[in-house]
Amino acid sequence: MTAQQPLREGLLTSVELCGGVNGFISHTNVLKYEGYTRDRPEILFNLAQFLKDEKIEQDWIKDKNIKHYIIKYKLPLNYYRYFTFEAKYDDSDYGITKYNLEYLPKKEIEVRVKKWVIQKAIYILRYGVYELYSYVHPKVKIETKDIMEIMTELEYITKYNIKSKDKTL
């Protein structure tokens, strides 16, 4: 068992109760995300709503010894909700719409999603990183083997060479 194993196991239990995980496909600095995840991880917000107990959130916010973790995971593309790869128009070759899900064959949806991913990757290589969100299907369980890394804020800052003006610490 690794040092991160208990944290991973606790995370998985929480994720199952919340019904989904939102994350980033890309972001210039996840510490600057304005969803207040540093003060209160969204998973606690989801748990508080699910269990109808605001105390879950409030206890976290009041605790001054809290630690913020960045969790990297990998999943197959079909584990994400369609709007992760959303296109603006139904006839777009890149990405999909809710309407596309009703009539396009599964293979065509897969092709459009892959084209969307390639298009975004090329854009990022050419123009730089920007915010792209991901939304895991609520019924998908993120397995321990799918968690690639768990980092503290300091580890994240060091690994991705975040400059002091970009930090939120």
C-alpha cells in the first residue's frame, strides 16, 4: 500500500456518494479556479447537498489546518458526459450536441469526440492553455488505478513551474 492509498480510498467513497466529478481537461493554474475549491472542495458541497447537511461544508471552512490537493486521473473518453465535448452546432464535425446523441451512431459520436480532443490539443499547442472543463458521468466510479497523482499545492506549483504572481497562496 502506498502513502497515498488511504487518501485515494476515501476519495473514491466520497465520489460514489456525490454522483460525479467535475475537473479540468486543461487550465493555466488550477489554484486560480474561481469555484472556491481551495476553501471548500466541490465534492464537499455535493456531499452536503446529497446528505442535506450543511455542517459538512461549514466544518471544512472553519478548519484552518485544511490541505488542498490536486488529483490527476485518467478515464476513457466515453466515461465523460457529452457536454464535456460539446459542439455549438448539430452539424459540426468536432464535438457533439445533446441532439446528436439521439440520432448519430455510436461510432460517429466517438469520431466527433476524438476530433474535438485533437482540435483542442492543437489549439492549446498553438495558442496556449486555457480553461477546458470535464464532467464525468455520474455512474462512473473512478478506480484507484485511474488516479495518476495526488499533489499538494506546493507540489503542484513546483511541478508546473507556477510563478509567484500566478499563485493564490
